[in-house]
Amino acid sequence: MAAQTVASTTDSTVNTTDRTADSPVDLGPAAALSCRECGHRVPLGPVFACEKCFGPLEIAYDFSAYDTEELRKRIEAGPSNIWRYAPLLPVPADVAGKPNINPGWTKLVKADNLARELGVTGGLYVKDDSGNPTHSFKDRVVAQAIEAARAFGFTTLSCSSTGNLAGAVGAAAARAGFRSCVFIPHDLEQGKVVMAAIYGGELVGIEGNYDDVNRFCSELIGDPAGEGWGFVNVNLRPYYAEGSKTLAYEICEQLGWQLPDQLVVPIASGSQLTKIDKGLKELIELGLVEDKPYKIFGAQAEGCSPVSVAYKAGHDVVRPQKPNTIAKSLAIGNPADGPYVLDIARRTGGAVEDVNDEQIVDAIKLLARTEGIFAETAGGVTVGVTRKLIESGVLDPTKTTVVLNTGDGLKTLDAVADTGLTATIRPNLDSFREAGLA
Ligand SMILES: *Cc1c(COP(=O)(O)O)cnc(C)c1O
Ligand SMILES: [Zn+2]
């Protein structure tokens, strides 16, 4: 293991002289990559699959030098973005000074109106990630991948995307001075296409669904044409994935360094859900929160519900589906982290549930009407699933519950195209009265 010291709240320098050949790059407390399946360790690098068993590689940290209270103070004194948690992320200690889009520290909204409507008495919160720079949670993961790309000397950033990731990569690449070339299914919502294109990188539509796009990217990585490219969610995936831990850190810090009892998290590839669990476990191990049980509930759209179907059938493996849903940002038919999501839902006493397109739209409107939050379809999925799980008695309304809204409704306007003007009137009072508005 790479020896490393993180001296105090003020001196955050990593002792690079102690760093062994195990970790030739400086990514802060990240010591190595380790296989989630067999534990095999390799040095930090742009690799994502275990050479022994093909299992996914994850970041292994050395947190041994941290004192709990010093760490807490250092975090609280940090910037109002994800870099307040730099000591727990695979990034250099001076990350906050580098050109990045600095996402995070989004609002945790106490949703009392929604709670009343749903009959939740134990405290209901919406973690609103539409407040990120490109209006989705994806800025968190891209911000990590950018630092890894810098460390490994990549000059082009790429990804396969269901829409939001393309925008996040475009923006981060523009700001950090990388070339970007990203790939999306050709039939995405206009809001996502424009959002991905506006930053000036290359945006390529692929004739196929996300799983086709992903397959294409895997081919490109193995080809000379893709040499020198950092695919944030493929060869940089171990680093990218860690960004989701910041959701767990923020939620707990915003609750006054406490674990919530229940979390409702959307599932696309399942990466976010698994890393939220990892983040919560780290906070417990570091002593930053008191250890108590928490339950993680996964949310999918019925039109792309491979994990939910497997959960309900009691299966450990996830059978791929062909997606057909308005929740396009979650439309991954063959989710890489599906089996791990099943494991976490079962181990924590949570569940995985799905809602149909009509319930998604209803939930978007419910959240907007009660809390003034306009969620994208993925937020409709989590709110809709929360409602469904309360009605079925699976989610306990007397417990503290956090629901994630991971994107902005302005990107998925088509889903709510039936809303609009109450009336059109002539500019006089008679017309106003005639319309029944007085
Ligand atoms: C990508 C995405 C997610 C979750 O993705 P995972 O692949 O499961 O990590 C959730 N919500 C939105 C809006 C997204 O774009
Ligand atoms: Zn392995």
C-alpha cells in the first residue's frame, strides 16, 4: 500500500516521497485499484476490468492517517462544492485550484408539502441535483474523471451517454482545456442534445440505443482510433464512479452528520446507487456519522426495469431489456452494476421498484406543485417510486427519507408538453373576466 500522510487541517499536502511504484500518479488518498470480485490490486491507471477475473476495478484508499474530528473540521472549512470532500476522493490535494466545473453542495430541500401529500411523517427531503453546473448529477462524476484524465495524460475526453453525461463532459472539457468527442443515441430529447453541443466539442449521434452506443465505445477503445482517449465511463470508470459518493457525503453532512433511514435512488447503470452505499459506509468507518442501519431503495422506469424485474423475481443476475421509456437518462437495458444494486437493496433491507410513464409524469407534476422543483423524468421516477413504495407499505413513512432528483425538467420538456397556458386573453379586464380568472 502506498504510504501517505495527510498532516493536518491546514496542511493537506500528500507526501509524495513515500509514494511507492504502486501509485505513480498523485490522486490524493487513492492508493491503488482493487477488484470488487477477487480483491486483486493493480497500480492506479486507466483500466477498469480485473486482469484475473474481469471483475470491475474500484479505488482502494489509504485513509489510515485521518483523525475524525480534524477531518470533519477540514471538510466543513472547505469550498461549497464537492472538493470539500477531496480527502476522500481520488483527486490531488490541490484540486480546488484546478480548472474544473466544481459541482456539488446542491440543496437538500426539506419537502414538507410533498411529505404531507404522501403521508410521510418522519421527515422527507429532496436532494436536488438539478442545481449542478450542467443541471444533472453527472457533473459530480465527470469532475472526478477530469482529474484522472489529467493525471494519465489524456487529451481527448469521451463517453457513451444517455444525454446528461454528454453535456457534463462537454462543459468540463471546455473549461479544463480538453478536446471532447461524445456519443449519444440519435433520438434523445432536444434539451439534452443542445446542452451537449453548446460547449463546442464534437457530439455524435449513433443509430441505436444506449447499449449500442456503449458497445461501440468499447470497440473504439480497443482501436488505434481511440488511442489517447479518456472515456469517462469506460476506461476512467473507477475514478468517475467515485463522484457519486459525494451525494452520500453531502446528504449526511446536510442532515447534521447523520445517516438518513431511507434513500430512494434512480438506477441507470447502477453506479450511482452502489457508490452512495460505498460513501455511507466510509462515513461510518471514518466515524463521521454514527453507525445505524439505513435502507437503499432503487428506482427504475417500467419501460427499462431490468434490475427491478430481477429484484422481484429473486434473481441475482439481471436479464438485459430493450428500453422503451420517457426516462431516457435511465434507459440502460444492460446495467453494468445491476447485480451489485440487487445485493445492496437486499442487504440493507431496501427494495427495487418501477413506475410507468404516466406515473412518472404525475410525479414530476406532484413535485413541481408541492415543492417548486421541476425535475427531469429521472426525478419523476424516484418520486413516483417513493409514492408507490409508501402506498405498498414497503417504505416506512415514519422514518427520515431522502429522495434524489438527479436532473432538470427543462431538459425533458416533451414529457410534460400537455402543460401550458391557462388561457389566452385580449389585454383588457372584460376578457380577463370572461376567461373566469377574476
Ligand atoms: C446517469 C443518471 C443517473 C444514474 O446513473 P447510473 O448509471 O445509475 O449511475 C441518474 N439520473 C440521471 C438524471 C442521470 O443522468
Ligand atoms: Zn478480479
